[in-house]
Amino acid sequence: MIASISHIIAPHGGELADLIATPERIAELKAHSREWPSWDLTPRQICDLELLISGGFSPLRGFMTPADYEGVCHNMRLSSGVLWPMPITLDVKEDFAKSLTPGSSKVALRDAEGVMLAVLHVEAVWQPDRKAEAQSVFGTTSAVHPGVDYLLNKGNSWYVGGRLEGVQAPSHYDFRTLRLTPAELRAEFARLGWRRVVAFQTRNPMHRAHVELTFRAAKQVEANLLIHPSVGMTKPGDVDYFTRVRCYQLLLSKFPAGSVKLSMLPLAMRMGGPREAIWHALIRKNHGVTHFIVGRDHAGPGKDSDGKNFYGPYDAQELFKKHEADIGVTMVPFNMMVYLEDQDQYVPDNEVTNGSRVLNISGTELRDRLNEGRDIPNWFTYPEVVQELRRSYPPRHKQGVTIFFTGLSGSGKSTIANVLVTKFLEAGGRPVTLLDGDLVRKHLSSELGFSKEHRDINIRRIGYVASEITKNGGIAICAPIAPYDATRKAVRGMIEPVGGFILVHIATTVETCEQRDRKGLYAKARAGILKEFTGISDPYEEPKDAEVVIDTAELSPEEAAQEIILHLEREGFIGVNGQSA
């Protein structure tokens, strides 16, 4: 059985196999690895590498070279003519790329701890047109699209392509029984006697609508169900996969016994909509799946800067249908499932009759209800799922929060920060940490100067410490100058996934700050004695995204602190009258 499955699903027409080398070859590669340059893989690259060497990305045998890359970008075809819609590339820094020689260089690919996972035989090194790639693959160059944002703003500017030899798979210490490779999952289907398997791709918790949809899909095609969530990188702000997997495990009992299996896919999603739907199906084909559920706005990234969806609601189904024969997997299309209150059941939205009362809770509303501790109705999801979500996502007044000040020297940041610390300690309920600019300089960044590079390093260090405090439920109060907008945004990006972030702009003017200057710093800066002084010889970029703006020329420190507390109360991070929990 397993051999026949392998022959059926191999997109390149041959037997599916992983790319892990033999033990003898691995020993040889390790012996020579010190002679080769090393590249420390990013989290997304590790996901891609894992699926490359396991056969999940078959027929790919390595990171793409220009011929395959160009074919995929423009025609969704590899140079061999095989359908493949998503570029799988190794992006590196320019200086590293220029140190390589195509045809002779080998690169040791390592994880964050320095463990060699694979060897790349370099066949091509080039600088791609990433904007053209974004337009071809995602249909947009807007950085609001998370896939485009990663490509243009987070990825590296050079690509290296070539054949891979796997040394070992990335190490995972969680949910090991659920981390099945393509070969392991195909063997499991053969053992169970499952000839038809319909896969459900998800990056979100499953609720009643999803259970109903997947049950209907499996019943419709008389197939067994594979719940196959992506547990690599997904969309920023998504529920973490640890919580999601625990929720999936709770739901297995809702399906008929012996009809469903849960397995995790280490996929770094691109949120590429229609192309991604095809990609997801090809990956599942390699895992032994025969049918694939494509729902409304499959792998869609949401709305653009004008509030319009990047892709039409059923664009993915239309593109999939066009290429279904080449994909080799049967699509099971589904509309969005909605709840009919008067009938107490879920139905596809195209089956709703006039006059029916339709109820629905969006992902945004669900997050709001969790943040505010409000009720989540049983018709929407199961009580055990709600309990699990609340464990990981408590109400805001029990979450950690960072209050991040920015403003000129002498503007009053430290004074207001100290008032806040006292207020929070008086209220109690959560640990409070003050990360004052001068104190951080003394204890954490004493070796740094005041160049732009060093200022950025200092602020990122503060942001990292604050993110750890916030993640663990504390209150972090940060009071640096933080003059650069991009660095402040980077800190926000570190902290918002793990808790609250409130940017407070102390918008006191340079003139007022000079009048208060007890240390004579501004006078020294104007005399040229102090170099790179913010507001005089170095720029201060005023924030446009501050949640709170305060001018201390008009408010006392106590009044300013109260303005911040009132905002925190409004957002739910503290209870009424300043209670922390």
C-alpha cells in the first residue's frame, strides 16, 4: 500500500524520499564542515529547510536557482514544467553572498545553536528583484501584506540556490507524537487503511464552525479527516501554536472515533491567498492526502491600507479548480459557515434563507472578548476551548504591559515614570520594573556611545528586557530618549505579540527643556562640547503613533501620570481607580 501511495503522490513522477544523507556521508560532511562557510538559518529558513529535507516540498531538492525561481514567479512552474506556485529561496546578506563561488562552494546550514542541519552545494548566487517577486507572487507590493513586508523589509537582499544534503532534521521538544514527516504520515494512513484522506489547513484555533465544516467535508467525499495545522511562522498576531494545538487536541473527541487524525506541519506561511492554496495542497499531497478543503479567502492576509481584502473571497477556489488536474488533489470547496439562531445549527452562508437570524463572531471580536474577559457563547465554540484560550490569553488587566516613554532630555520622562512606579506599587497586583535611560546606560549598555547605531542597540536592548517582563505578566516602564521612529516601531513589534504596549510621547519643547537643564547639557551641546546631542546636533523624530501625548509645560508630574493611568484604564490594562488586577 505504502509504495503505491508514494508513486501516486510524487509530483516529479518518482518515489518520494527525504534528503537526509546516509550515516557514512553525514560523518564525511561533518568532518569537512569546518572548511566551509556557515550560515545561521532564520526561523523561516529553518521551516523551509525542514520541509525540503523531509520531502514535504518534493520535487524540490534544494533552494531554488534562478531558472526555477523565475519560472515559479511568472508562471507557477519549475523549469521542468512541474506546477509549483511559491518561491523557496535562501536569502542571505550581500557580503556573505559575494564570498561564495557557484559550482564549488559548500555552505554549512546551521540552527541558532550552531548545529549543522544540512549542506548546501552552491549552484547560483544572485540579487533578485524582490519588488517584482512581490508583485508576481502576492499581486501587490504593499508592505501591509505580511508576505510582502517580510520579503521587502525583513528578508535579505541576495539569494543562494543549490542542492541540499540533509544532516539532521531541526530539533523539536514539543508534541513529538504529532510531528509526523510525509513518510511517517503516509505509513500511518496505510496502517489505518485510509485510502481517501481530506486535509484541513489552519493557522487559527478551531471553533464550532470549523468542526462542522470539516465534518461535512469528510462526509461529502466519504474520506477520513486530517487536521494539519501550520505551526511555523504564520500571520503576526495569530494565536501561538502551543495554545492552538492544545485546542485541537480537545476537539478530536467531537469527531466519530477512528475518522480523524491530528498532525503538525512546520510550514512558514506566506499568506499568499490563491497561490498559497495550491502550495498547501501540493505539500499535503506529499503527505499522502487525496482531498483538500479550500475555504473562503484561503490563506488571505486580510485588508490592505484602503480597507479592501487583498484577494477575493473565492479567488483561491477558482485558481485551484483551474489547476486541479496538475495538483493531483481533489478540491473540497466550502463557503463560510454561519450560525442560524432560530435553527440552532451551522450552515454555509450560501444556504441561508431570507429572514433567518445569522450570528457570527469575527476573530477581532473574539480577541476583544478575551481581552475584556467577556462571555464567549457556547454556540460559537466549546467551553473547553474557551478555557484553554483564557489560560493563554487572560483579560488585559491580568496581562503584562509596557509603558514606553520617548522625549527630549529634560522633558520630564524619568520624573513621570517614577510617579507611575509608585502608583502601581501602591495598587499592587503585578510586579513593576523601571528601565530608566540613564540606569540602563549604566548597567546594561555601559560600553555603548551615542552614535545612531549605538542608540539603536541600546533601545533594542531595553525593548527586549521589556518584552520579557511583559510576557511574564509584569509592568515595564521604559524612559529612554528613543529618538528614532524605526527603532521605536521595532520595539513595539517585539512587545505587542506578548502583551500591551503604550507609547507615551513627552512632547515638551526644546526651549522648555533648556530652561530646566540643571546639568547644563544643552549649553554644552550648543557650544559643541557635547556631540550627537538629541534636539541640538542630532535629530529627534516625533512619533505619529503615540497612544498618549503629554506636554509637561502644562501638566505637573502627578497630572501627567494620571493621564497615562486613565488611558490604561480605558484600554483595560488596569482596573478602575488604578487597581492592577
